[in-house]
Amino acid sequence: MGCIVVTIDGPAASGKTSVSRGLAQKLGWKWVSTGAFYRGLGYMAQQTQVDIKNEDELVALVKSDNWSVQMNDENTNFIFNDQDVTEFIFQEEVGTLASQVSGYPKVREALLEAQRALASEDYNLVAEGRDCGSVVFPTAPLKVYLTARSESRAQRRAEEQGKDLESTIEAQKQRDQQDASRKAAPMQVPEGAHVIDTSELTLDQVVQKVEDLVQKHIN
Ligand code: DC
């Protein structure tokens, strides 16, 4: 048997974090934003002055036991040296570092076990990221891929972070390009995924659409 995992993937600011969190809250399921693993690693590298281009040193950081990821209803928390550093890892600058470290196959491989360990027989899980449906949980019974026009995505991100639209569009373009063109687990629509364009939809509407899919495919 095992627990039910629903995966929600998509590009930056497609709404996947808010949607997956909202869905998990509605269903009373656990929720993880797997970007926290890559963001946390980018943050640790920055703090410990590990060269962001040195794959082996990044892997050594992953294998160190001074970090952990904790799931809760509102956030995916990152703990480093016994300190909760969640508020720092979600800054845009750390997002860029996360995107860079996520391009290394050995880094992805090293993080995989910890990501999969979040699924348990004891609860159902909504997992959000770039490769949750394709690599982390390939046997998930329901896979969703959210997309949105790049202007809508940048607008959302700029509003969330109080940044100007133009620099947000530029940063987002670079990150999308990096995430989609990397050799290891490039961002892609997983086979069999339901694609939802969120450009013209409110958060509640998207959550409702995914919940309808859950009812249809799982219950
Ligand atoms: O979803 P996010 O913005 O928190 O992700 C930050 C970066 O982490 C993203 O640019 C690429 C990487 N990432 C990944 O490669 N695979 C995932 N499953 C989640 C995130």
C-alpha cells in the first residue's frame, strides 16, 4: 500500500507553492516544497563559503548532518546548525543560488533520499517542485503541472517581494532558462500530468481544480 502522494510541479511563480499548500490544508494532508532543499543548500554554501561551482563540495554539504527539512502547514522549514533559517532561504537571491546548485546531477542524487523519506505510510502528501512527478515520486497516482504566462508570474513574484517588475522578469527568465536546460532532471511536464494554466485563475480556483482531480482520480 503506502501513502498517497500528489505531485505539483511547474516553473517559478506559477503558483505551485500557494496551490499545493492550500490543497494540503483543505485535504488535511502533509505538504512539502522541495525547493527548500535546493534553497537550503544554496544558503549553506553561501554561509560556509563553499564554492557554488564545486559539485563535490556541495555534495559533501548535503551529506553533512547539520541540516534538516521540516514540514508544517504554512512553510517548509530549513534548519541549519540548529537554527531555523527559513526566512532567509526564500529570498530571491537564494533562489538564484538554488537554481545553480540544482544543476549538478550528484547534488540532485544526494538530495533524493531525504526528499523521498518525507513520504510515509502514516499520512498522505502533496509534494511540490520541478521534478516531483518525474523523478522524486514517479509512481504518484496524480501529477499536476502548473504553468502561467511569464508576465503573470513575474507580476505575482514582484508583488510578493516588493520588487520592480522589470528586474523580476529578468531574474525569472534566467532561472527558467537554467532550470529547463540543465542536463540533470530538467524541468518538464511529467508523463501523464494534468496541465493547468493559472494565468487567468485565482488561487482558490486553482486549488478547487486540483481538488476536483484528487476526488476524481484518488477517492
Ligand atoms: O520552487 P523554488 O523556487 O523554491 O525552487 C528553487 C530552485 O530549486 C529552482 O530554481 C530549481 C530548484 N528546484 C529543483 O531543481 N527541483 C525541485 N524539485 C525544486 C526546486
